[in-house]
Amino acid sequence: AAAAAAAAARHSLVVAASTTKYRYPSSFELFISRQMSIANEDLRALQAYVTATDSTQYDSLAAGTVVLDLTHSNLKQRHAEIRFDLHETIADLRQRIHQKTGTPPHHQRLLFLRGNTPESGVVADVAPSTDDDKMLGYYSPTNGQTVHCIDVDPHSASRGRYEDTSLVEKFRLTDEEYDKRRGTLRDWSRKQKEADPTFNLARHAREHRELMEVTRQVKLGYPIPEGYEFDDKTGKVVRVEKENQEENGSGSGGTGAGTGGTSSSVADEYGPQTVDGIIIGSRCEIQPGGRRGTVAFVGEVPEIGGGGHWVGVKFDEPVGRTDGTVGGESGKRYFDAGGTNMGGFLRGKNVQVGDFPERDIMDDLDSASSDGEDEL
């Protein structure tokens, strides 16, 4: 009977195995498994790199020197790898803790821990005002060991006051008070506008970045680009203003060329010729970032500083900075972008019209944005 039962059991297992279908993993499951494997490999490599010298990190320490971590019962801070000499006393240790945490030596209960927290176990417990004359070597501390200080003062200032920034009175300055201050960025910008009504802080920042980049390129041995020159007196690369170039080239010595030169500079750089061929309704691609969209506006936008002509673009994706309005919700609308961050105003040099169909959602799109004043 036992043999018959065993045979029946074997038969049922064979039948079950023959009728069970093996399910192959889906392509998505294989992809996830492969990605997790790659991630695990990267994490293991990172762990190996970080911990590569753990076994030898204390080999360079002088004999009689120990590295300890210091923690406090009332503070989140952790003072890592503080060096001590084994011949220093407990009183010296208490003094170092006092300097770093503010707890007086006579209020310190010291725990030499087995791990990083008191829950890991205590090797030695030193009560306040005891064993001050004993040397650290008496407790046989090891490199990386944690010494935990318990502040026994029930009225200690370390109880929620040292690290609670909400208790610190914040310095606040109203807009009117800031406007009255001298030597601030606003004061400097105001003085620049008094000297040059066309001054724009964003343009100044952009030109400064460009000058720093040219200076870097010149130091690397590259030729000085057009619009810059080397000043022998200062030994620095300086920008050559366009109006100064035109004045020097024409040979006219009149003093009325200042504002006229600036106007002609804007006209040359951002005039109608910069948007020639850009027609409303055209598909376009925007640089930087290769963003695509449709031209929705071409013309001047007085509300934007800098003057000249702009191109309003309705983007395919929310990669813009406006909805077609300049000046916020109560500003003037130049076109309807169809949503927040779906539109932008750009200079013609950043817009290329042509056969630019809407990108597939799976395409890689570099969404880099411009920090200059060539886009709003």
C-alpha cells in the first residue's frame, strides 16, 4: 500500500510538471532587471571607491594619537574625527567638549560607546566631576570610537536653543528702507541709469559674462574676437563699444553722437533685418536647447527693455517663460501661448524657421534655457 501511494504521488508530480506552462519574462521585466543590475553595479562601485581606504585611514597617525567622534545628548551636531593624545586627561576631553557644545565640564556625563549611538552599548561610563586626572589611554579608546556627552543640567541652554533657528530674530528690511540705502546694487544701478538712460542691469550682467569668457579664451592663447581689444595700460581685455568704433571711423568730432550711436547700435543689433523671413505661423526651432514651436508674433515690444524687434513663439512643450503676456497677468498680451510657460519672446538670432515638426514624446530634448536678455 505504501509503495502504491508513493507511485501515485510521483505520477501526480509528473502530470503537474507537464501541464504547467513556463512564463517567459516580458521585455519590460527584462529591462527593469537590467537597469537594476546596472544600478547595483554602480552602487557597488561607488561603495568600493568610498570605502577603499577604510582599513588604512588611520595608518598615518602618530603613535599615541587616537581619533574620536563626539556627540551630545541635546544636539544633532556630530563632531567627527577629533584628534586626541592618549596622554591627555579626561579633564582635557571635557574642556574640548565644552568648547564645541557649550556644556560646562561639571555637567558632563561621558559615555565611551561601542557604536555610534548609546543604544549600541557602553564601554565606559564616566560620571560628572570624576576621573578628571585619568588619561584617555586608561579607557583604551580606539580610532573612530564615539564619546557621547550627556548634559545633566536640567536648565542647560543646549536643550533646544542652540540649533533652533526659529528662535533667532531675523533681519528684515522694507523696500523703502532698502531704497534709501547707499552703496547697494539698486543704488549703483540707479546711478548708472542717471548717467546712461539706456542702461539695463540684465544687459550689463550678460556683457560682463561675455567679457570674462573672452578674457579666459585669451589666456588660453585664442585670438581676441571682434568687439574686444587688449588695453596695454591696464593689461586687460576690454570691450570696444560700437558707437565709439563708428565715431572713430567717421572722423566726426561732434559731441551729439552719444545717444545717436546707442540708437543705431540697437537698430543694427536688433533691427527689422534680424527678423527678416520670420513669418507668423511658421514652424521654428529655438536655440539654446533645440526647443520647437510656432511663430505667433513678430515686432517690437516696448515693455521689454533693450528695444529692437522680438519674436513671440508658442512652444510645443511648457519650456517657455510666459503665456504671451508681458508684464504679468495685468500686462499686455501679444499672443495666446495656450498656457503658462508655453510661450516666449526671443531675439531673431535665436530663431530658425523651417521644417521643424513637433517632436515625438520619446525624443531626447535638451531643455537648456538662456539666462541672458535674448529671451523673456
